[in-house]
Amino acid sequence: MTVNWLGRSSQLTIKPAWPLQARQALNQLEITGGGSGSGYNLITVFDTTVVPLNLEKGVENPDLPNLRVAQAPRRANRSRTEDLLVMLVTPTGTVSFSQDYLTGLFDHLTDHYFQTSGPVTSGLRAVAQALNSILLKHNVKTSGSEQALAQLNLAVIRRGMLYLGLSGTAPAYICSREGIETYGDTNASPRALGLGRSLHQAFYQHEISPGALLVLSGEPPAGWTPALLSNCAAMPLDQARRRLLGHASNNVNAVVL
């Protein structure tokens, strides 16, 4: 698979769900600062192009550590072998996640999805429950002094169909020339994962149409209006990326497919 950067290219492997070799990393959340960079990643897999959007204090960072795109490993449950899983975890509490922690976390969550049997929603529910349990365990241990909370956007592509699992208030947008469709619940309770044993997760199913864009973001900028999103569907991906970043605030974590 080729990853296209601004003016250059390199190779990137979409990460499958591997055996859980990083369980110890899940026992401690690390408080870290953000980085900065230039350029951007454009990933194509299964005829799907993935464009990460990461703006930190107004500077575009080519990496988006809280995004994972995973295809099924060889030992996946047979009901998951054709699935492409996209996970976007957006921290919203007082604790941020280090890159090493996110690597172990995503390995853990992808294993949950691809080893779960049943319909797509069963796998999406397993991922949300696993993440909620990890965050809640940390919050109980620290008695709320350092809250680890997150919004969770999940998407699965299988046989021309798109499946969404949105936790907390995380939205998703499907943009086409005819307009946009907005999914998610801005009044969800609880409003984030890690607040309690119960969690709010909404499921949606949509047939993939040529030329449409899927936009996932835990906390979308106010500047991403319906008119802007609808216009982006008629643009080349690079132009749509620039338009979305140009109407974002100083910080944004999102992905366009």
C-alpha cells in the first residue's frame, strides 16, 4: 500500500489485529504533550481512501495516533474476514494518551472486534464496551482526580456497505452532492466513554455510493457547516482536505473516507 505525502511517497502497512502483546501498556495512562509536523497521509486500501486530519494549535500534523485502520488478520472470526475497521478515539478528559499507549490500546480493541462472532453491531459493541471498561477502571482508581474520557467513532466497510457505531456525542457525516446525512446523538447520556458502566452507542447502516465522503470526528469544528460538508463531496480529496482544515479551529482530530 502506498501512502502519499505532499511531494513524496512512502510505504505504510495497514495494521491488522495482532495477538495482545501490549497488555501492560493498558494499565497506565500517560499524560503527554502534542507534537507538530507538516504534510499529510493519504491511504488507499480496499478501494477506500483514508485522509487523516490533525490540527494541533493551528499546525497540521501528518500523523493521527488516535486513528486505527485495521483489516482482518488470518485468525479472525469467520464472520469478520471481509471487514475493514476504522476507529477514531478522541480524548475529552484531563488525561491525554501517549502514542505508545494508543498502540497497545488499538491492538486490544482490534482484537476484540475481529474475534467477536455475530453481526457487525456485536463487534462494534464489544469495542465500545472494552474501551469504556479500560477508561472507567482508570477513573475509579484515581477517584476522578484525573479523568480519562473519550468519544469513539467506529466504522466498518463490508461488501459495499458502511456500518457505524458512535459512542458518546461523536457524530458522523456522509456527504454527497445531494447534501449531507448526519448521524449521532448530541444529547447522548453519558456524553463520553469512561463516565460509568452504562454507555450510549448508536448504530447506523448505509449503502456506499460512488463519490460520497464519510467524515468522522469526535469533536467537529463549528465551522463545518452542512453547506461546507456538502460542497466538499464535489471536490478532489486534497482540495476537500484543505477546505475542511481551513474552516477548523486551532485543534481538530478527524478522518475522511
